[in-house]
Amino acid sequence: MATTVKSRSDFSEREKEKDIRTSNIVAARSVADAIRTSLGPKGMDKMISSPTGEVIISNDGATILQKLELRHPAARMLAELAKAQDIEAGDGTTSVCVIAGALLGAVSTLMSKGIHPSIISEAFHQALQESLKVLVNMSVPVSLSDRQSLIKSATTSLNSKVVSQYTNLASISVDAVLSVINVAQNPDNVNLKDIKIIKKLGGTIDDTELVHGLVFDQNASHTAGGPTRIQNAKIGLIQFCLSAPKPYMDNNIVVSDYTKMDKVIKEEPKLILEMCRKIQKSGCNVLLVQKSILRDAVNELSLSYLAKLKILVIRDIEREDIEFICTTIGCTPIANIDAMTPEKLGKADLVEEVSTTDGKIVKITGIPNPGKTVTILARGSNKLVLDEAERSIHDALCVIRSLVKKKYLIAGGGAPEIEVSQQVTEFSKTLSGVPSVCIRAYAEALEIIPYTLAENAGLHPISIVTELRNKHAQGEKNAGINVRKGAITDILQENVVQPLLVSTSALTLATETVIMLLKIDDIATSR
């Protein structure tokens, strides 16, 4: 009788694959568990301290993972997952990581039963398709002209933020998006680069405002007697310094007579005055300067001349802001004084310097063709609050963008995940064999979202999720966890809603990442 002996190399190869997958799953799940406590309105915040001493306080999943130092490749994949969700939907960055962690837990259980990773991958892909169908069926269409529905959705995204008590951020975000799109043309996307957020210390979040124009967080550059308020402004944007011309080559000039030296010194102010008069002749009364006018004697002289000519000057315009400024006020950047002509100037009804508790700002309002861009002036009492306000506004803007891309709303509060879990479980019963077991495990893993929401709110997670299952089994598909009341309610009536794109994107990206991790059987270091 012949016997077959398996070689030691075959056995060690299988063990190596098992160890690699286990290592990847453990690393990725540890990242998901680290940010799981920050999920939901009652989630905790993370304080992140950098080696330079910078401190960030946030519960935004993408921000936390971006700042963490992650060494394991699988852990970094979860950070990239949160980043991809942020780009696609702008919200749900914590949820997508928590779902991925739960699915990896299901994978670990299935693999311990001897199920091959390829079979698990195929079953998870099939379960994802069924899940997306359920989400689409329970969604509600929304019109971009329904401002109140948009505000409800933006408010839900802000509920978990540090600045959630400031309700004005949701309405400002909605109005900003509606200002840069044409609702009548039924747009399918919005470019968030058309909405600029300017941060200024001082005041409270309540002082945050939407400006249909431009805001510069620096004060106007002028000497005594210079203008600080210009009506019917003609705005020029120059990309050169107002100083005497310099030779292109290094030259040494020897002056033997002091009278000739005096002539050279007197010539420079004449050249600068001539440049300032050319600017005035073009009709310009507000001058934006990209490159800083250096604070030496000559350039202070140019500021003095411009002040006498009643031209308001704003210096230190950032290069990356040039396109936004030109789009907003309709000006053309000028690289040479000889190209300063009236048709290259922008227009605005009013340019004024405004005092704040932390210095001064310059506002440009009354632009001739509003609707192309807007500016949000964010205010806050300290840098930590101001930075978190900026991140919260960005998330709210992204939520409204998601509704522009896919005009459907869905309930929040764990309602979609429980509904998907129950319906996908029912779908698994129509199948047989190993795929049925895998799909059921996928469905059960989705219960992690309502479980975590209840846990973070201080509720009893097992009893809450059990009650939630019963409600959905009775056909109440919009039943969700109301963390404020500590009970199960119809979450749509409580105005806890989110864009369909947030849920579909989170489920799709999480599943794709888990499948990708499943297919890795070795880790190699490149040369």
C-alpha cells in the first residue's frame, strides 16, 4: 500500500500564508478599534500631538488616521480607505473603517473554519451587491431646491463634531454650495475649489459668515493717509515688485563724482512714481500684489506714492489663490507694468478694511457676476476650535456635494445597517453550502455600526440592537437609535438623515479593501 507524504515545504508555505493573512487582519483591526470610540454623536474625541508640539483635537476618522504614524502596510491601507471615503463622500470616514474592521473579524472566523479566502471573497462581493440594492430601495429622493432637507443632512454630519452646537454652520454650508451651482440645470457635481474657507481668530463660531466675494485675512498695506475703503473698485492683480528695475547681469558701476551719485539716487524715486502713475492711469484704485513689496526705503516710498494716489494695496497674495481671485472678480494677472490696461482689471462695488478682535481683514463684496465662487469666513476663539470648525465645514460641504452627485437621502442612526443585515441574511437562506455561511457572516458584521453607536452613547448595546432587530423585522425600516433620547425611534422623523452616497460608498470601499487584504498571501520589501 502506497502512502503520500506531504513535504515540509508545502506545509511551511501554507503556514506562511496563514501567518501573513493573520498579521494583516490583526494590524487593520487594531486601527479600526482605535477609532471606533469616535463614531456617532456621542463619540469621543482624539487628541493628537505631533513631534513639533502641534496639537489636534478631532473625531474625524480621516484626520485621525492621516496624523497617526502607521508602520504596518495593512494598517496604512485602512488609513488610505478613510482617505478614499473622504474624497468620494466627505463623510462616513470613521464608519468605513469600523465596517472594514468588523468584516475582517468575520473573515478571521470563517478562515478558522477552513474556508478558503477565494470563496470568502466571492461571497462578500455577492453580499455587497445585495446590500447596495437594499440601500437604494430604502432611500428617499431629494430635490436640490428643498433647502430644509439639505440643512437636515448637513446637520446630521455635524452632530458628531466638537462644534455641533453651532447650527449656523449647516445652513452656511448649504447656501455656499447652492450659490456656486445652478439648481435649475440639475447639476451632477460641484467643485469645492469654488468655495474658499478663510480662518480668522477672534469671536465665536456663531460669527462665521458667508461672503459673496473675497476675504483676505491680512490688513491693507498703506501709509498714513492711505485709503481703507473704496467704492466702485477697479481691482488690479500684479505679479511684480514696485521697485526700480534691476540689471539682468551682475555689473559694477563706478561713480567718480558725488553729483552723479546724487543723480542716480534721485532717479529711483522718479521711476517708482512713474510706475505708480501708470497704475493710476489704468483706472486701478485697488492693487493686489502677489509678491511681497519688501519693507525697505524704496518700497515704503512706493506705498507712500500709492496712498497719495488713493490706491488701496493688499500685499502677500498667495500664488495658489490667484486662480480663485481671477474667477471671482474677473481680473487678469499682470506681469509687467506696461501691460496694465483697464480691460485687465476686476470690478467690485466695495473693498473695505474691517477691524476684528484679532487684527484686521479686507472684504471685497458686490462682484458683478456672483455665483461662480463664494468665501466662508470662519471665526473661533482659539486655533484648536477654529481648525475643527474648518474640518466640520468641509465635511458639511462634502455631504451636500454627495446629494448633488446622487440625489437621495437615507436614514441614519444605524437603520440602514440593520435593514441591510436582515435582508442579506434572508438572501443567504436562499443559497446553500459555504457561500451561504459567508454571506450570513457578512450580514452579521454590519451590526457593528448600531452596536457601536449604542455603546458610545452609554446605552446597553445588546438590548438596543436586539430591539432594533425586532423593529425592522416588523417592517419599520427607518427605525434607528436616537442617542439623545436613548431609545429606538423613527429616525427619519427625527431628521437624522444622510446622503445615500455616504452609505453606498462606505460599504463598497470597506468590502473592496477587505477582499484586497484577503488576496494577499505574502509581504515583500522592494529594493
